Amino acid sequence: MRTKKPIKTNTELLVRAQAGDRRAFDLLMQPYINLMTAQIWHLVKRQEDINDILQMAIINVWRYLSTFRGDCE
């Protein structure tokens, strides 16, 4: 059985996530979840709405990840 190498960079996470690796996507998104939640909270105060908007945003990131060129920081 082959063991996967540990992922070391965001670039590796991005490449793997673009190839459909959900674990890589989770690791790539993890540092941004709190920031996204805080930004949404400034616009919407109800927790249920915050959760819905956050979920929709994450789904859209996953859906359009293949179109991300990676030429920005």
C-alpha cells in the first residue's frame, strides 16, 4: 500500500484540490474559514444566515476551483 506524502505548500494543496482531493481542499480552506465567518457576520447577524452564506461560499469555491489560475496572492 502506498502512503501519500504530506502536503507542504499551498501550491501543492491547490493542485491536489483542483484534481478533486477534498482533504487538500479542506486544508487549503481551513485558514480562511474564521476570516470568512467574521466578514459575513459584519453583514448578517443571524447565525443561521451566516452558516448558510458560508456554506454557499465554500461550495462555490469548490465548484470554480478548477478555473483558478493561481497568478495572484
